[in-house]
Amino acid sequence: MFRRSSKVYKNDKSKIGIALLAIIFCLSFVLCGFTINRDKSSQAIAKSNNSSYVLIEQSTNRVLKADNEHARLPMASTTKAMTAIIVIENAKLSDIVTIPTEAVGVEGSSIYLKKGEKLSVKDLLYGLMLRSGNDSAVALAIHTAGSIDKFVALMNKKVEQLGLKNTCFKNPHGLSANGHYTSAYDLAIIASYAMNNATFKEIVGTKLHVIKCDNEEENRYFANKNRILYNYNGGNGIKTGYTTEAGRCLIASSERNGMQVIAVAINHYDYFDLCSRLMDYAYDNYQMQKVVDKTKPYATIDVKKGGKLKKAELYAKNDIFYPLKKDGSEVIDTKIETIDKLVAPHNVETSCGTIKIYIGNHLKFDEKLYTIYNIEKKFSISDFWS
């Protein structure tokens, strides 16, 4: 007997048969899911007052393309991106959750949890992000914070920490509720923050997760609903969403040639196609370029009381990359400021200046400059007489 992936596959023939069922289920996304046949021109991207989209580069959060990106709109199950990162940051993946009554029979998409059954936080996170289990969201929220209200408070606290202005959460799953909204831009920033977490990135990039049971016939198979993983070159996340009020929503992410991008579509019928075209636009028009090189000396300053050492070179501590247009039309301006002179003894951790990077007359980076070694004070006759 065969049931949906979030339920149980029962096959009394062999392990091979079960594996083949799982493989066929995953391949169905590729063969029958959707075909990307997109017009890459900007005119192909639809606009609506009740819809929005945004495209950002993940490491810098630079907006590469957007429309109506700050409009407050309902976002359905893309809510669960915030739910997942809050759980990951506040609960142990190995914790065992006893499913409470509140998590049974929750409206909408489900992984069919039963009262009293026990699953790990990690497995519930896969059920949350791959199968969009609303019941999983409730179980995780109660386990993590003690109640749904307390968990929602954690979600909104993170909103404040991220400096978001157009987001408010009322629940952990995204079902319609008064005052539950976000913007395409805010949702992209939440996703960008979450993708810095290795556990979150691994989960949302997984195509199939199996919860194994002692009785093999009771295994759960979670196949990811996000078609970007199957159909887009470099696709690695993140979350789909749909309600009648919110429409079709998607956070999509991908990585090529060292550039990770995130596209968000809220209330777009062709959300997979739209996000695919947006990400195409990023790769066609931008590339990551090194704007600060930690191996390059950016200034040389005089050293006093350093014995034979009369000058010292200053370096940045880290390489810095930024997405720039491939056509070279963006002007990079570098400004260096340093102290007049360095007086020994000097500790390598003490900053001696700054490097400021301007792109299009906008300050993008303000980094400190350092020597790459300690400088000891050398004794001299003048020190003796002083």
C-alpha cells in the first residue's frame, strides 16, 4: 500500500522496493513538476500592488532587483524560515519531543503527527521545512519555548534584532491571522540570516529525508516540495508557501561561481518561474569581486622608537567580496586614513587606520587596518638621557 510521503509506505516485499518508491517519488518532481521556460527580460516579470519580489546577494544583502519589496503582505508557510532558525538556535537537535495535543490535527499541510508519539527536534525540522508540516511547527514551538505565544515572542524579538521594519509574526506556521505579515525584503533578510547557519542550510537543501523506525514499514519519507532544488542549476533552498489570502509565495536560493543569491516572491502565481528568472538575472549581470585584499598593504607609516625598523605596512584582516556588475559600470573608490606615526612598543591587535570602500558614492565597507606583527621598543641613548 502506498500513501503520501509524509505518511507511511508499507511494502512487505523488500528494502529495494521501498527505496524505489522513494526514488520514483523524488523523480516525479523533475519529470512532472515544472519546466523552466523563461524570458530573461525584465519586462517578463509581472507587477501588482498586492504582490512583491526581491532579489539579493546573500553575503552582503545587496538588493539586485526588486518591486514593491517593502509592502506588508501575508506570507503563508514561508513563515517557517523564521520558525526553523529560532528552533535551531534555542533547542538541541537531539532533543526528543513528545507530541502534545495542540500539535495534532492542525489545519493545512501536515506530517500527520499523533498525540504522544516521540520524534527528535531534527526530524521535526525536516517535516517542517520539506513537507511544510503545520503540526510540526506547533510541536517545535511548544517544545522550544513552552507555548506558542512565547515562541512567537522569540520570533518577533529576532525581527527586532535584524532591524526589520515590516514584519510581525502571530504564529509559527503561517496560517492566516490578523497582523501576521512581512515584506519581500524582510523575508529575504530573514532567509539570508538563516542561511549562515549550517544546520538550516543543510535542511532546506535536502531533497529527501527518511525517519527510520524499528519497524521498517513505519518509516516516514519526507520529499521536499521546493522544485528549485530539482529544476534550477545550483538551487539549494529554501521554502514554499500558499494560502488563499497570501497566494503563492516562495523563498528560493541558489549558488554559482561563489555567489549565493536569494529570491523572494509573494503572491505570484508563477512563483517558481519568477524566482528562477530573478536568479538568472543575478548570474547574467553580476559577479563577486574582491574589493579588499588581506594580502595587499594599503598604507605605510613611520615607526618611532622601533630601532632599525623605520616604517610599517598596514593590512586589512580579511578579504571582502561584493557583487558588482559584470559590465564594469560601477565605480569603486577607496579612501585610506591612518595615524601620523606609530610609536613602539606596538601590539598587532591595535588598529592604525581604516580603509573605506565606496561604490557609486555610497560607503559600503569601513574596515580597520593593522600591522601584521608586534613592534618592540628598542633602547636608545636618547631614552637613557630622557
